[in-house]
Amino acid sequence: MKVLVINAGSSSMKYQLIDMTDESVLAKGICERIGAGGHFKHKTGDGRSYETDVVMDNHTEAFIQIKNALLDEKYGVIKDLSEVSAVGHRIVQGGSLFSQSTLIDEKVIEGIESLIPLAPLHNQAHVQGIRACMEVFGKDVPEVAVFDTAFHSTMPQKAYMYPIPYEYYEKYAIRRYGFHGTSHRYVSNRCAELMGKDIKDLKIITCHLGNGSSITAIDGGKVIDTSMGLTPLDGFLMGTRTGSLDPSIVTFIAEKEKLSPAEMDYMLNKKSGFLGISGVSSDDRDVSAAAEQGNERAKLAIEMLEYEILKFIGSYIAALGGCDALVFTAGIGENQYSHREKVCHQMKYYGVEIDDELNKKTIHGAEAKISTPNSKIDVFVIPTNEELVIARDTKALVENK
Ligand code: ADP
């Protein structure tokens, strides 16, 4: 079975075609600048690739590019479109409606649409992606929705409520949902596998550290708390996002600078975090390089990040009543070993001990247990693979149809 995995954004769409017989990636690529020109990149598992400027006015035209690439004589990986057995879509916001992956029908599309107010940019684009996929691949190809929020749906109410008047929860469904669920699910399950234990017997803290970052506390395979909230802005500082703040800061700055809600939203989401503090870049590599050259604000941004990660881990150890394993994943978690080192060295109190040399070497997609045999908590670096989870869920649902 071959499964096409789609991650549709408002102006971009990523895809991967996965052969489920051995879970290998046959091809992957991205349609960029949809509706504003258009650029298309395609790469096959055996290393053939091309990229080109091509006008894509909407998601349907983007899907046509994907279809053509997959079937192309020189760069293709299938002979006939019927070889694509199913399509799995990444959906950011599943709200309280979807607690697991589901086969897509009109009712599901309506459900995803009804959640657009909670994730305006994302869910709108996902619906466009689903409809465009039906147009180009045909209505007979089963489509599956895999939600970023679903893994977090086990959180108890005390963890997901915000202490604002209850009516806003009832009226607008304002609560913590959490994101990156597919990644937290993948790495926590992989962690249990690597430990040779049933996940039901483990307390795991997973740190997904990328442009967007979140940390999750998982007890027996079930999320009990996570750092992102109603939106992916909550938690701790990220590339350009603030993470949580004293809420009064928002009204204070809005009043002083005469900024509208939309302008405040932009500042909090796009101008803050690493970029806002360092003034250098949102990218951890640039900020780390600047810090090494003595840039004080870059150093501060890094100290703040490491401190926040440490505080979240500490509070989740308390919430879990212990911790068997700590996992680092995503761009920063998988590559920026110095943050892992700082955080883990600060956790001596908890009996954490890592092999510094092994930690340094574990980058660029390597998977390893970086803690020593003496460590009271096992520490892992596990490259995330959200696409594979989406493909596996899609296969399972389609086979059990
Ligand atoms: P996203 O949240 O957009 O998926 P990523 O998980 O790709 O982001 O993480 C991007 C971050 O990872 C950037 O801050 C970048 O500096 C950092 N990073 C460090 N080393 C690497 C690397 N070798 N490859 C990719 N990202 C890296």
C-alpha cells in the first residue's frame, strides 16, 4: 500500500509518498507560494530531484503539480495514480470534536470547518487541501485526518482549563488543546520501544524543540499536561513566539503603542521569542553562533530557553510524580546538543547523568540514549517522524474500513 501524506498550509503544501510495505519514502516535496506565484520542489527516495517556478493559484493547482511529479517519466515513482491507495492529512486543530484520527467524509470536513475560529490559518487551509485532493485524486481515494491535538485529548480538566470566567470555555471552547501531538506520540512510543518496556508502565517527558516548541508529560501513554495551549503561542519562548507571559503585558503594550488585537497578535507570534530577545535571528543556529562571538543578547536568549525547558521538565516531574525517560526531538532537540547538555547538567538533583561525548555526537538524525547507565532518568534523542505516524494511522483506518 502507498500512502500520500499531506500537510497543507495557507500558502504552502508539503507531501510525502510512503510505501507501507517497508515504510520507505518514495518521494517528497513542497509546493510553496501558493496563490502568490508558486515554487515547486520534488525529490525521490533514490535521489532524483528538481525544482521549478510554476504558477499555483490555489491548492487544486498545487495538487496537480504533485500528481504530475509522482507520475513523471523522469522524476516519477508510480506508473498510475491508482497506486496511491489513500491520503493522510495533517490537521492542526481537532478541538474537542476529534480525539483520534478519522476517515474523512462530509461530516468530518464540516467538523474541521467548525473549528476554524480556533485555528484560522491552519484549519481553513486543511479544508482547502482536503477538497483539492478530492478534485485531483478522485473521491474514491480514502482520505484520513490526523490531528495535532488528538494525542493531548486525555489531559484532565484541571490541566486544560484556564482560570478565566467559565462562560468563555462554554461560549468559545477556550481551553488548552496542545499541539505537536503526533510528534509527542511518535517519540514517546519509540522511547518505550527503545527501553524495551510497555509504555503503560512509563512516565515520559517529551521535548519537541523546533521553530515552534512544546513539552509534554505522558503517564502510561496518556498525556496529562502539555505546554502549548489554546494556540501554539503558549508555553515557552520559541523562534518568533513569546510562549506564556503575564497577560497584563499584552494590554499594557497595546495601550502604550496603540496596537490593534491583530497587530498585538503579530508581535507576539512573529516578532518575539529568540528573534525578539536576540535581535539576531529566529534560528537557533544563528543565535548560537552570535552568542559564541560574544553577543550578549544572543547569550541571554539561549539562557532563557534552557531555563524555561528546565522549569517545564521540573514541573512535569512533579505533575507525573516521577520520570523514567526524557526525550529530545525536532530541529533544536535533535541537533543543538549544547542545550541538551545544559539542561541535563542542571538535573543532577534528579539523578540525571549524560555521556557528554555521545550527546555531542548525536545530531543530524541520529537516534541514541545519551544518558549513562547510572542515570536515574533515561535521556534519549529521537528524531521525530510525524509523516510516518500519519501514514500508519491512514493505513490502519483504511484497512479496517
Ligand atoms: P519546525 O518547527 O518549523 O518544524 P524544526 O523542527 O525544523 O522547525 O526546527 C528548526 C530549528 O532547529 C531552528 O531553530 C534551527 O536552528 C534548529 N536546528 C539546529 N540544527 C539544525 C539542523 N541541522 N537542521 C535543522 N534544524 C536545525
